[in-house]
Amino acid sequence: MNKLDKNQIPKLGHKINQLKKRISRTEQNGNTGKVEFRKMRINKIKKQILEILNKKKK
């Protein structure tokens, strides 16, 4: 994993929002093939954000 710092939190939040929009669009169209993968990506990004915040506290 690359180096993480608190400056990347807004970028990661933006990426989460992009994935959520893409999920909602595909659910409306009926294409649910990649929805689970995108949800896993969202969880991975959330873990990265928590890791950054925990490093900041130390």
C-alpha cells in the first residue's frame, strides 16, 4: 500500500461518492454484476481512511 497522509482523505471521500453514484445508477439500470465489487472497494477505502486517522492520533 502506498504512503497515506491526511491530505488524501478528501480524495478518498470523493472516490467513495463516485462509487456510490455508480452503484445507484447500475441498480436503476438492472446491471447488478459489479455492485458487490464496488461495495468491497468502498469498504477498503473506508479502512484506509480509518488507518490515516489512527496514525494521526499517535
